[in-house]
Amino acid sequence: MTTTTLAVLVPLLPFLGAAAGLLLGRTAPGFVRPLAVLPPLASLVLAALVAVHQGGGRTIDTHTELTPTGSVPIELALHIDGFAALVAILVAFVAACVQIYSTGYLRDDPRYPSYAALVSLFTSAMLLVVYSGDLIVLLVGWEVMGICSYFLVGHYWETPEARAASLKAFLVTKLGDVPFLIGLFALATDAGSFRITRVLGAVASGNLHHPTLIALLLLAGVAGKSAQFPLHTWLPDAMAGPTPVSALIHAATMVAAGVYFIARLLPVFEASQAAMIVLAVMAAVTMAGSGLAALAQDDIKRVLAYSTIGQLGYMTGALAVGDRGAAVFHLLSHGAFKALLFLAAGVIIHAAGTNSLAAMSRMHGLRDRVPDAYWTMTVALLALAAIPPFSGFFSKESVLGAAEHVATGNTDHAPGAAGWIVLVAGLLTALLTAAYATRLWLLAFRGRGAEAPDHGRQPLTMTVVLWVLAVPSLAFGGLAYRSLPGWFDGRDLTPTPLTSILGTGLALVGGLLTYGAWQRTTQLATRVPLGAVAAHPEGDAGLVEAEAIATHEPAYGDIAYAPDPADPGRLLLGPLHRSAAAGFHLDAVYAALFVRPVQAGASLVRFLDREVVEAYVSGAAALPRVLGAAVRRAQTGNVQTYVSALLAGTVVLAVAVVLVATGA
């Protein structure tokens, strides 16, 4: 079997699995789980074989014209370089883990067949994006992922949160996709082809006439798909979907697509220094803002969502300084430990049998109840905080090292200003990342919230997947930074001494500050009076009172006492906490700038339609109606009345004739 055939089967098998799962979901439910698990596993094996054949060397490039379309043809093309080969392995690996995990997590869900089929279709679409050598075919996978995310985020459609989140995810990403589509057509017009190789050839020969405009249009789509500022607001709300879906979206599909797209077409963006500066600023604001927001969230999945936004900011920051090797290295490393973080959070939620335990302030005694999640999540959080020798350290330091090279003028791949912007924001984010990772670990596993009911041990399929993902979270970075340069344009990924010391030092400072703040809040506030809940920025008197009753806390007079979460984020953020917890009110800003004006315009149109247009239409209909009524009254059916009217008419006509004749 040729390499091309193997590559075609990689995205095709999950697609066929999705189709078969939808067809057999009701008639043969026993086949649903095998059809969910086996196709991504087979795709993983085939993607590994393709990577072995590609070997990080010669690009596999083949094409056939899909349909004649005039001057710019659309072609069914494969373009597999070292980046595509490794990213495909990541996508298939995480998808297989998610499908295996979901057999236990959603074992009692009546809509599991459609869920599993959509996950397979999601996987197929991302693999199509990874392997595609034609921008229009890539766009097909890009848009299929959007509709899959809509259905999967809204899986629990009975809840208003899930319905709103799925609609928001769809609309915000489509908001970026409109300029993205225009940018693709403009790019193909300048290059004369949708083929990626020809587009890159046109860039190299200087035939790209509008690089800044094209790059900025494409960036809008990337910002929506990869949840970058200012189109990132959909991702935290998307946590209303099942936790395995969150793992898939955050680790290997959807949000990774935008980063991968820029990496594949990086010369297009490098052709415009203005676009590179915009990309750097977007990455910097995303990194720092998401770090602050994550430090203020109470829901464990929202913390991880903002964490993903920040880590994607690192990737786009690496692209802003012209190092796609560092960006994709961090994409691969992040895929492993972020999938582990979400799936471990799913074990925590599953242990209590309800999504309500996602609130970290209500967690208690989980270290002993979910030891597998405790140990594996600890590994993943250390990787997230970039503590050596965990994988996140090597990949994150490759980003900071690339920014340092550009900032100090050691490379001309990007403007020096972009290097400084990414470097400063990256170091600040290193401190914030360690802070919210430490806070999550403390509140989740050493918290003092209300004791939740124990729903027993988790299925084996869930815990095994955690340990499988823990291996690359621990060892991937250390093994890969020496071997990956051959796959990534030969760029050196070795951590540089300066950024390694600064990044690790700031991470340790962030972790220690958070631990100290947690110790202080634990000592000073062991109990919170219910009367003070009203002043609590996010307080819920009913929730605290319910916890007080559930834990049999004593009441003194009219004041009851409940466990205090001792959240160090409040102490660290101070007055900034309220705004950070609300995502710096960006949704409110968008509502004021866009939603309300559109609603006001719609109300005006409705008023004009009802009061003006309908008035004219009603008036036009009223005149014939009045005339008809008059004629109808004349039709009495009485012969004497008709004769009298005839005689009266005759007299009137005779008089008129006489008058006219006399006047003549």
C-alpha cells in the first residue's frame, strides 16, 4: 500500500466510522462502541506509518483536479511535511483516548451513539485540515469542525447553558470565518491557485500583491477558531458540553486548527511586518488576559479553558516571531497535558455524579477518593506550569527562546518589536500560569468545601486513559526537543539559558506566592458568616446556606457559618478579581457595541414594517373594500328599486343632454 493511500485512509476511516455509527446507532447499538473506538485507533496506526515514511524529510505532495472551476481550479491535494505528519499523530492519539474514555464517562447517556459519531466526524475534519494541500478542501474540514462543535457543545441541550454556549461558539467562530473566507479568495487570486505549494511559491517570488490585507483577513478567522483575543469569549462558555468534548477541542482539534493554519502558511504572514506585529500584540493580550482570568475562575473547567487560551497565545506568539517549529512543538506538548487535565477533571466530576462539582470552592477530600486523577493531574499541572523536566518546560522555553532571538536582533524572520512583545508577555504569563495551576491543585485536592456524595470508583477505561496521557506529559518534551528539529525546518529547539532561568524562576515565584496566599486565607478565614455573603463578589447566599446545613455547621443567633473555600486568587488579584472573574466584561462590551445596536435596528425595522408599511398596505386595501361595500349595497334583489334607479338615471342623462345642447 502506497504512502498516499495510507494518508487518504487516515481522515477517511473516522468519517466512515461516523457514518456507520449514525446508521447503526438505533438498529444495532452493540456496534456503536467498536465503531467509535476502532476507526481513530486505526487512523493513529496509519498516521504513524505515514510519519515513518515521510521521516521528516521530503514532503509528500500529490494532487488531482477535483472539478474544473475556471481560472483558479480546486484540487484534491495532499501536502504532508514533518509538521503535518506529527500533528496528525497527535489528533488521532487524542481522539482515540477521548473515544475510549467516553465509553465509560457516557456509558448511561441515551444519546451516546450520536455523540460518538460526531466525535469521529470532528476527528476526520481535523485530519482533513492537517493533510490537505488545497485551501478550499482545507476550508471544508475547517467548517465541518465548526458545525460538529455546535452539536457537541450543545449535547446537553436540555440545559439553557448548553444551548446558549453552542450557539455562541458557532456565531463567534463564524464571525471570524467571514473575513477568513474573503482572505482565502484574495490569496488565491494573487497566487493564481488554491494549492498551498503554489501559494507559497507565489510568496517566495514576490507575486503576493496585498500581503497585509490578506494576512489580517486570515487572522480574523484564526482568532475565532483558535480563541484568540478578541474572539476568544466562546471557549470558556463551551465548557457546558461533555468534558471529553472539551478535551478534544482544546487538545487536538478546533482551536489547534488556527495555529496549524498559520504555521502552514507562515511565509504569507511574514510578507507583512504589520501583520506580524498585530499577531504579536494579539498573542500578548491573549496570554496575559487569560492568565488573570484563569486565576479568578471557580469552575475547574473554565480555569482550564482560559489556560488553553493562554497556551494558544504562546503558540501564536511563536508564530509572530517567525518560528513555526516552536509553535508546533508547543502544540504537540500542550495537546498531551491539556487532554490529561480535562479528562482528569472529568473523573473528578464523574466521581460526584454531577457537573456541579466543577466548582472548586465546593471540593473536599478528592485526593483520597480519586487517586488516579490526583497523581495524573499533578503531572499535567507541572507540565502546564513549565516546571522541568516535564514536557511543558521544553516546549514553552522554545517559544521564549525564539522570542529572545528576535528581540535581540539575532534573526530577521520577524520585527524586533514583535520579539520584545512576545518575550515580556510570555514571561509574565509564565508567572500567572504557575499561579493558577497551583491554585487549581490546592482547591481541587486540598480544598475545604462541602463533602459531595461518593458515587464509587470510576470505570477502568477512564483511569487507564489518564495514565496513558501522563507518559507524554512527563517525557515528551525531554525526548522531543533533540529529535524534532529535523521535522521542523531544522530549527534548534534547545532551551536557552536566559529564558529558562527567567521562565522557571517566575513559575516558582507564582507557585510559591499562591501557596502563601492560600495558607494565609486558610488561617485568617476558616469560617464565613452568611451575613457577609452579600458582599461576596460572586456570593450565593442560598448556596452557602445549603452547604452550612449539609455540613451541620452551628448557628449563633441569626448567623450561620459554612466552610470557607480560602481562595488565594482573591488575595492575589485584589480589586481586579471581580473583573477577571467576568472575563474583563468583554461579553458586556460586545453586547453594548454590537448586540444591542443590532437589536435596536431590528426593533426599528419591525416598527416601520408594522406602523408604516402595513399602514400603506392596509390603506391600499381599504379603498377597494369601501367601493365593494357600496356596490354590494346596491345589489338588493328588488326589481322596483332597479327600475326606479334606471328611470332616475335616464332623467339625469336627459337633463344633462338638454343642458349641453342649450349651452352649445
